[in-house]
Amino acid sequence: MDGDTRRHDQVADGTLYSKWSCLDQYISLTWTHLGQENWYTFLFYTMSLAFTKVSILILYMRILVHGWMRIANWVVLGIVMACNIWVFIGTFLSCIPIDASWNPMVPGKCLGLASALGNSVLHVITDFLIFALPLPAILGIKLPRKQKIGLLVVFSLGFL
């Protein structure tokens, strides 16, 4: 039996179709499983960023205790909380229905790359705010110049 006849026989009795069908189902299930893992990974990554930023700002509350620095800390905390709530909700609403986030076979609408880039910009802005918040207090401390520079270097390492 040559190759063409064997293939024709496989198509006729359905074995070739069932092999391709099983492969398609395997690829679909694998894609779905990996997509769900990526979605949950991004969700927990977003939450870990939020909790880390909030914990740093709570630490700043213990350090920055005077006047406008304390108010600025509360304002930055509010901005960080609002941005992270926005990103968290945006993760859920990036594709409707949610299954469309990881399963390309599900019909739905997704926001795409613009949403991810917007979330990244929000994270960079809040990182910069957290970095810049204690700098005026450090510059106002009465310490020798070398110690001030050392403190600025230590706080600047956190921005990297």
C-alpha cells in the first residue's frame, strides 16, 4: 500500500481525523492551562507589588512624622492604593469573559497591550513617588555631608 492509499483509507475510516482532533484538543487544553497560570501569576504579582508599596509607605509614616511630609505620605499612599486597585480591577476586566484571557477559542473582547502598558506606567509613576518622598527629609537632616550622601545612596539603591 502506498502513502496516498493509506492516507485515503485513514481519512475514510476516521483515524486520521481523530488523531488530529486529539492533537487539537491537547494543544487547546495545554494553552488553556498555561494561560490560566499566567493570568493568576499576573494577578498575584500585582497584589505583591501593591502590598510591598503600601508596606514601604507605612514604614515612611513612622519616619516622616512632621507637618507636610506626613500629609504628603498620606497623599502618596492614597495614590498608590487607587492605582493598584485600578490595576487589580483592570486585570479582571482585561478580557470579557475572563476565560478569553487564556483560551483563544472563547469568543470575547480583550483590551490588549494598551492596558498592560498603562498599568506599567502607573507602576513606574508610583515607584518614583515612593522614591522621591523621603528625599526632602533626608536633605533637611543636620548631619555631616558624607553621612547625607550615604543616606541618599542607600535610599537611591531602593529605586533600582
